Amino acid sequence: MVYQYNETAFKTRLDQEAEFTTRAMGTLLPVDEGPEGRLMDAVRYSALMGGKRVRPYLTLNTAALFNVDPKCALRVAAAIEMVHCYSLVHDDLPAMDDDDLRRGQPTCHIKYDEATAILAGDALLTRAFEVLSEDGTHQDANVRIELVKELSKAAGPFGMVGGQMLDLIAHEHDLDMSEVARLQRMKTGALINIACVSGAILGKAQDSSLHKLHGYAHDLGLAFQIVDDLLDVTGDEEDVGKRIGKDEEQGKATFVSLMGVDHARDQAQLLRDQAIEQLEVFGEKADPLRDMAHFVVNRVS
């Protein structure tokens, strides 16, 4: 059967799996009635207030390639999304991007205060690793250790956090294309990569399968960031859910500023096609991942 992208069917599936993830996170991040309850209120506000849940979708559907227990995959998906949500809370702070809107709602430091937002991010990050280390995530301790190690690398100084540092100083340098690509591979791509390969880790997949998923994640992550850059220039603020035009205001080099809108759009489509090619070995079981590659390039938010 020839693969065809069905946007309506995909969005239905994405919404369903986003709801599964949100419910799992709601259980893993319980309400706290104690005097420190304000912290968990801020944590739950930041983690449960919506979002497309792209990274959990990737984890759930790569895990399905290897017949992983869906309950285990959902715990890992929730943990990775906690790390993503923590990064958004800290990214929005005045010391970072200084945003007051996220997903169309007040950012955590606006809703609460800066100190509470910092602690909420800290809580999400540390809780994620606690979830990965628990027996319910996988019966094999070696698998749990591998997940902790790979998520640590993705989120740490040589991954997302390092990429954020590069982004903070980007306006001080005239970055070329390779430097912008490296920045985004760290800041955005590293977490997308662990979202893709975590399912293979859970399924104890062969190295050849991991290699293909790394390739898929690499191309998908760059396409995702190019579209983000495009939306900052051509998007509608109401659709995007946050202030746009910031990159140009700050004089940052982006894929769009270096390539132009049309070339950037063409590059995103090329990366989509390359990502899809990486999935050939998995057959029809990888159709949900093919759908995500199309969605990433076509999205408006």
C-alpha cells in the first residue's frame, strides 16, 4: 500500500496522544496541598496547559516500532515532555527571551513570579529523571540507566542547555549557516533526538535501527527549527501563541535571515523528504513518523 499523508487523521491521532501524555503527566505531577503547594500549582500550570506534544508523539510511535509496552513508553514520553516544559519556563524568563505569552497564555513567571518559575522549571527537570529511574518505566535497570544517560546528554551542556547559551550570545557574533545549524541541533534537535531514540532504547533495538532513527531525528529537528524561524517572520501571532518578530529585532542570525523565506521553505521540505527516507526499513509501521515529518513542515504554530 502506497503511503499518503492524511492531515485530518494525523491531527486526530496527535490530539489523542497529546491527551494521553497530559493525563500521565497530571498523575506524575500531583497536586500538593502543603505550604509549598504554590510550586506544584506552577509546575502543573506549565506542564498541563496544552501544547502539541510533538516529542511524546515521537517517543510513543518509535516505541511502537519495537512493540514496547505502551505504559512504559508513556512514562518516558511524559518524562521527556517534562524536560521540554522546564526548558520553556526558563526560556521565557526575563533573563532569557523575556516572553509574556506561551501557548496563548501568560508565561509562568507572569502568572506567578520569577522565583516560582525558576523553581517550577527545576522541579520539572528533576522529576523527569526520577520518573525514568523508577521500576515502572522498564523492568531492566540497564535500560533505565541508558534512558537517564541519554536524556542527560540531550538536556545538558552539550545539548539543549549548551544550545541555549549559544543562542544568548548569538547576537554578539555573525553566525554562518553551519554555526546556526549547530546551535539549533543542540538547542532544539537534541531533545527531538532523544524523543525518537528513546523508543528504540526501551525496545533494545539493534544499532542499525538506532542509526536510522538518529538520521530521522536529525533531519526532522532541523526542519522543525527552520519552520520556527519562518513562523517568526511570516506567522500570525494568534496562531503561533507567542510574540513574533523577535529574532529580527534582536539581530539574530537564523535560517531565514541567512537563506531567505523561499529558500528556507524549500530546505525544510528537503529535510522532510530526507527524514522520511530514513524510515524505509521500518515499513508501514513507521507511517505515524512519516506523518509527523509532513506536519512539522506544514504547521502554522
